[in-house]
Amino acid sequence: MRGKVAAAALATILLVGCGSEAPSPDGARAEMADILDRAARAASAEPLGPTVRYTPEDLFEYINGMAAYFVDSGFERLAHAELVADGADGYVEVDLYDMGRPEGALDVLCDARTEDTAYLPLGDEAHDEGRQIEFRAGRYYVKVVGRRGAGPDRVREVAEAVAGAAPAGPTDDALLAPLPTEGRAPRTAAYTTIGFLGRSFLEGVYEASYETQAGPVRLFHLAAESAPAAETLARRWRASAPAESPQPLEGAADTFAYDEPYVGRVHVARVGCRLVGAIGPTDAARPLLDNFLTRVAEEAP
């Protein structure tokens, strides 16, 4: 019974996190227009001109060097607006990227984190660079930039207005389920749309970092279409690992561990249609991974 109840709860979380009820293209464009209109009113601003829109086909015209990166992360459309207020210096640019799913927005934002990132309590996660704020709000990745003298206070005011106008999305805890919440380091939720650990066949990987007495550990998981598909991924992954290092682990199917250059020790196991694992020294990673494997096995349908 415990496993069935947990599985039902997990299925509900995953459906929400995957954005199963995303609006139609027309509905999405209307939603974006409404967000920008409501944000402008909340910030006592007016648009300098019409909103400029981009799609995957022409995004390169706006961010040439980064267009492919956004498209690979699930980008669907962009609305670019420039807002100005009476008596305020300069204007504020708002780039509202519809990434299709919250995971796509998280993929973009987590790559922007650095050791020096300053965070704001805004949206699901916000990075503050003074005259530039970027944040995730549900399936939206948002960048707000002050231009021609618009200062940090004005940028923050507009960013808060956009965050308030955007529909609420799933929390990091909901997105990352079934990754455990206990011991998770703050602001380490991450998602890789494609190319986890440099392997193009590893898609849709959720991960987070955990602090242990033996050192930091990253836990991750991905769900394949079926158990045979997961078995194929595990076989390809193991074959791609450095020849001298695959070593079996106990407790699950298709288990192995190896040293990934520039990353560290990687431990991988398959449970049904899922591949789960940990990155970190064995003495730190194994206890976390063993508990995670137990949890995933209990929640498997």
C-alpha cells in the first residue's frame, strides 16, 4: 500500500512538473501579452513600442550566439518589451522566454549560477546583478535589464512586477521528485535537457547537490520510456565510460561506477525505467545512493 500511495503522489507531481496542461500556441502568446501588460501596470510603466516576438526559427536574429542553446533547452517563443515610466531614467528591457516546460527554464537558469551569484526572493529562483535580474517563473525564463540610466531599484521593481504577473509554477521540490529534500544544498536544483555529462543520449536528467560529512554529492535521475529503453541507455552509458573503470555496484540492475574526467566518481544504477545515480567519493555517495535506490524502488509502479 505504501508503495502504491507514493507512486500515485509521485505521478501527480511529475505531471504538474512536466507542464502537461501547457496552453496552445495562441493561448501561450495571449498569456505572455497579459503578463507584460499586467507587469507594466504594476510597475507604473508604459511600453516604448510594440512587443517584439521571436520563435525558434528566428531567435538567432536576437541572440545569435545563444539561440541554439535555448532551442535545445526547449525554447518555444520570446516576447521582448521595453518599459518606461514617467520621471524615471532610461527604460527597462523585459525578455520573457517561454521554455515550454518549467524544466527548460530551470535548465537555462541553473547554468547561469556561479559562486558569486546574488539571489533574490523572486519567482522560483532569481539572480541579481544590479542592473540585470534573471529568474524562473514556472515555464518562463525571464531577463530584466536596465538601459540608459535605469538603475537597480527600477530593474528590481519591474522584475517583481513580472514575477507577480506570471502564473505560479511547480516548486523545485515538485520538479525534482523523487530526489530527496533532506540534506539538499540550497539552490542546487538542476535539469539537463540533453547531453548530461557530455553524452548526447542522456536526456531529461534531474539532479541536486547534497552536503555530507564525507563531502558533497550530486544525486540524479532520469526516466526512460520503458524498462528496456532504460536498459539500453545503461548499456550505452557503461560502454562510453573509461575502459579501466566500470565497477559493479550491488542492489539494483545494471549497476556500475567509474571516474568521469573533471567530474569525479559516478555511480549508476537502473531501477525499472529509471536510471539513478550519484556523483562523488564512494564513501560519501554510497549511503545517499543506497537510500535513494530504496525510495525509488518503493515508489515504482
